[in-house]
Amino acid sequence: MKLVIIEPLGVDKEKLLSLATEALGDKIEVVYYDTKVTDTETLIERGKDADIIAVSNLPLNGEVINGCKNLKLLSVAFTGVDHIAMDTCKQNGVMVCNCAGYSTAAVADLVFGMIIALYRNIIPCNKVTREEGTKDGLIGFELEGKKFGVVGTGTIGMRVANIAKAFGCEVYAYSRTKKEVSGITYTDLNTLLSTCDIVSIHTPLNESTKGLIHAENIALMKENAILINTARGPIVDSNALADALNSGKIAGAGIDVFEKEPPIGKDHPLFQTPNTVVAPHIGFATKEALVKRAVIVFDNIVKWMENKPQNVM
């Protein structure tokens, strides 16, 4: 049986292969590619003999899946699988397992990094201090006492909610599945948007969540509100959000995800807006998280081989 790690997984090669050996022993031949390619022909060439492919956020289209004739399992080193041709996998009998949970702490950390950067004017403060300026015009806000809205209360959303409670926030939530959790008030989306000072997005991207945050409901938000998106770019209408920021309808935004993976063109509407902190999809990217997800990638394979598959999408 052959495993192809079709792209780098963000872990040192020696460490990655050591984790693979520890989990899989000599049961599987492991082939590792330490360069990222995106063209269909090369991806098929890499994966054509693989029984198992490990992939991160590299898009695998239907042509690639069809070209990998022996493929039986995709172990995806990511939480979302919207970059995988899931319909083709289903048609071909290819099981897809993700790495849910590996980035929970990392993403939640970034959420509050962005919030504090916005609330305390960290980026403008750094600039003005280097230019021999003062705090004039840079008085910030505290988190304590703010109404904090979490859209989507899966593992990451729930961790964000609990951290918000620790900061002394009043926490509201909107989610397809409600949980009985002390200190969290579930409500409908429009009520959450109109009530909260901070709104943080944590839903997966699917047909029901694409464009979930749009011009009409952004208009319900408070003028002092900030929006944080570390989930998926298309959940939020970027043009509508940019219009709200430019017109002063809302006070700020922290954005880690866009309509496509970085690099993002300089003409993106959110690069022209005031009080906006942007990042190149780094929410998941900590040393600790990348090792955690490599461990899950190989554990998914072990469980599949034992006919006890986990994290099945």
C-alpha cells in the first residue's frame, strides 16, 4: 500500500517522516513531496499510484481524483474540505477524512489578537511611536463588558465564546445546533448582529453559509461594531463589508480569509478600508497546530486500515 504526501504539510521533513513511521511502521510505503504544485498533470503524476493521499489546502479537482486510479483514502490536513472535489470522491468510492480540532487553539488565539489589535490600535500605535508621536487620537477600548457574538459554535466557536467570557464579555451565539452552555445566549442571526459590539465568524463554508453576512444584515450592526472572519472568505460579502467600513457604518474588521487562498491582489476591496487588520490565512498556522494535524493525518490512516475510520466527511 502506498501513501503519497502530495504537498508540504508545514512540518520539517525529518519530523514529518518520523511521525509517519511512528504511526504506520513499515506497513505502508511513504512518498513525500516537499514542493507545492497546482497543475493537474503534475498532481496526477504524483498521485497516480497512491492508495492514500495526504493533502493540506491544495485544491484537488475532479480530474485529479479521476486520474489517481488506485486512490481509496484522502487524509486532508485541514478542517474544511471545500477545496476537494467531494462529488468525484463519492462517485469513485474515495473516503475523505479531515483533521478537525487541530487548529482550535491557534484560530481562537488569532481572533483575540485581531480584536485587541483593533480595540487598542496596536498597528497605528506602532507606527506613530516610531514617528515620535503620542497617544493622541489612539485611545482604545476594553473587552470587558462588551457584547460578543459568535456565529457558529463548533469546537473553535465554542473556544472563542469561552475566552470571551473569561474577558468579561456578554456572549451571544447563532448556530445551526444550539448547546446548553452557561453564559451563552443563543439568538437569531439578525438579533446577534444588531446587538453585539464584536461579531466573530466560525461556520463552515457550504451552500447555506455562502454570503451569510451580506449588505442587508451588515446594515443592522452597530456603528461601534467590529467583524472578525477567520472561517472562510465567501461567508462574508467582501464588497458589502468594505462599503460598511468605508462609510463608517461599522468600526473595524479583522480578516484572515478571502475568496481564494493568498496571494490576494492589491485591488481587493478590504485592502482599501480603514481600521482593518488582514492576514494571509494564518489562523491555523502555528508550530504546535501543524504538528497536531500531522499526527491526526496519520492517525486517520491507521483507523481506516483498522476499519474504524474517523473524521469522515
